[in-house]
Amino acid sequence: MSRKPELRGRAARLARLFPGPGSRAQAARTPFVLLVVLLLGGGLIALLVLNSALSEGSFKLDDLQRDTKSLTDEEQGLQRDIDSYSAPEALQQRARELGMIPGGDPAFLNPDGTVKGVPSVAGRQAVSRAAEQSAVQMPLVLLPPQPAAAPPAAGAPATPQADPAQTTTTPGR
């Protein structure tokens, strides 16, 4: 007559929570636990991959910001060079180096063909000084020798040749 004693109160509630050996409830709980473990593991792996992707994006962003800063510095340097070359004093200096002289007063043509204003010629002293500077700065450039001309075709006019006795040379050159 072995009969289990009937539990009451708190003991009965605890007995219901912990079923005895060989019960069917233990076998049904195993797939659920595996599912929870797999979901937690998958979530952790997904977080790790997401964190790695964000870190890689952060490194790329830093590289791009560094490149942008260097290109901005280069652009500012080039703009400074452009400003220095286009300054009026620099333009005037380069024009004088090229032998240019300041012009006189301009005259304008109206649409009806009349002239507005009185033109003036650049000063003779400036012109002669520019000619001296250009003669000093400009080297003498020799043209390449002309190839021997083929005899003219029948009926074609002959081209006149320059007479060497008529050519003049400039002194000092």
C-alpha cells in the first residue's frame, strides 16, 4: 500500500512546477530552449556584423574627410596663385616684359558709323623703348631652308624669285 501522500498548499504548487522523472514535459521543453539559444546567438552575430560594418564606414568617412581637407587646401593655394597672377600690378609687369606699352585714348564707333571721342597714338618714346626692349629680348629666329622648287607645270606662271642684291640687312644683327 504504497500510496503517495497528497500534497497541499505550497508544496503542491512546487510539485506542479517540477515534474517527476520520465515525464513528458521535459522532452517538450528541449526544442524551445534550443530555439531561444539559436535566436540569441544569431542576434549576437548580427550585432557583431553590424558593428563591423559601422566601423568600416567610419574609417572610410575619416579617409574621405582627410582627402577633402587636402583638396580644399590645394584649391585655396591655386586660387591664391590665380589671384596673384591676375592682380593689376602683375598684369602690367608681364605686359611690359612682353614689350607692350600703354595705349592712348580710345575712340568708339557708333552704330551709324560716326566716331565718338578723339583717338590718340601711344607716345613715340614708349613705342621706341618697346622696340628696343623687344629687340633685346626677342632672339633672331631663322626660317628653315626652302626645299628646291619643282619646275612649274606647263602653262603655269613662274613665281618671281627675290634678287639677292636687293635684300638689305640691318646693322648689329
